[in-house]
Amino acid sequence: MDGEWDNVLEYVVDPLDPEFINLPTPPLSHDGSGSPPPLVSVSTTFYPGAHHQSLSPDAVLLSSDHVFFYVHSHILLRASDNDFHSLLPPPPSSSKHHDPIVDVPESSAVLNIILHTIYDMSCAHYSPSFSHLCTSVKRLPYYGVHPKSCFTPTTPLYTLLLSHAPLYPLEIYTLAASFDLYDLAVSTSSHLLSFPLSSLTDEMAEAIGPVYLKRLFFLHFGRTDALKRVLLPPPHPHPPTDSCDFSDQKRLTRAWALASAYLAWDARPDLSTCSMELALRPLAEHLACGDCKHALEDRIKNLVSQWSIVKVP
């Protein structure tokens, strides 16, 4: 097993082994048929011997694909505002008991992410799929866990989701918008600069919602306006010389106006500084004056510097 299935161990249950004597398993066959002992799938993080926070687990969650997760009820209840969807039974009065088994309507891959989130642990080493990550976030409210409380730039799930932003920027932005996860939306928005807003469907717009849709549009429009502002001023003229007076320098001003207008006409919020230089540096090939070439070089450097510090989010 690899990837997400690495969170599962298979135990052969031996009734004489005290480590597994309390494992909730089907009874062994005593019919003399010689059938092998049953296999029980158990989480490799939330297993019977795990001592998270130096405490032994006191409850067992059983996923929809029959994987056991041994957990601490007080940790789950503390993170939830609906008693973990009222699934956890009250604490037993006797110390001699089997841990209660709770059926949970999640696959082991999704439940594993949810539990790691509640325990504030990283599940990155399991390499969960992007689909399972999104499903886990959407299912947190079912268990009374507010995603907003789990998503800050320092939390493991925030970091893991953000690592998928280059490939799934719109999906993550939409997910962030649906739960008002501002920091995640801002961090993801830089990957949406190349996204054509005209391709947004009604369904996409509805999923994002009016507030974050407005922010996305303003991000694009603001960057485009900023690009036009920094492009507009031509190179500074140099003091007139015998070979190049103010009239001669107008050729550079006109050439700059044409080149910058070309860039501004097709202005994109993700325009790279490299593209700027490729469009403007060839102007020097038509200049005979060394001072004009120096002025052009300084203007391009200044433009690149100004554009690079324009706020992305």
C-alpha cells in the first residue's frame, strides 16, 4: 500500500495477545475449520497504542470502508460545537470497558485528514489527493468544526492545501470563499492572475459568492490599471547635445509611446517583467545617441522595479 492507504495497518487478531485483547473484532472461529484469523484494518496514526498528548485513546471511529481510528473523545468534543455530530457516547462510568465504536459516514482517507486537522497534525506524509482534501474541509462543519478555526498560515492543512494552488487555484479560491478563509484566498489569488475572467461560468460565480468574486475582479482590474500607470511616462530627456537636441529625442518618446501602448492594449495582470523587457529593449536598436540609449535603459529598469512591487493580492 502507498499514498493515502499508508494510513492503514492490518492486524491479525490473536485473542491471547494482550495488546489486541480489547480490539473490537469479530469472534474467532472455533469450528475446527482451520480458517485464518480475521484481519482488522487500523489507522497507522490513530491506533490502540498511540498516546497523543500522553493519553490513551478512549473511543473508536469506524470509517465507511471499515478502518478503525482510535481517538480521544475529549479532543474531538473540544474542537466541535455539536458534540461531534452527537456521535460520541458519554464517558463510561467504569474503567473496565471496551472503547465505544462509532460508525462514521466518511472514507478512511477523508476521516484521516479530518482527524489530523482536529489534532493539529500534518497528514502530508500520506500524500492525500486534492479531492480528498477538499472533501475533508467541506465535511468539517458536519462534525461541528469550523474550517475558519483550522485555517491560519501556520496550520498544517492550510500549508498542504496551498501547495496545490499552482494546479488548482480556482478550486482552492472557491473553497476559501465558501468558508470566508481570507488568508487562504489571498495566498491563492496570485495564481489566478492568468485566469481569464471571461471564462467564469454562472455556476463558478455562484460558488465563489459576491464578496470574493468582487475581490477577484478588483485584483485583475487593479493590476491592469497599475500596469498602464507605470507604462505611461516616457524616458527622461537628457540635456541637448550637438548631435541630439530635444527635437531629436522626440523619436524615442514616440517609439516608447507606441511600444507601451502595445503592451497596455493587451495588458494582463500576470504580465511578466521579462515580457516587458522583450517588448521595450529593441527600441535601443534604432537609437544612434548614447545618452538616449542610457535614458531608455534607466527607464526600463525603473519600469521593471515599479511593476515588481505592485501588490499582487
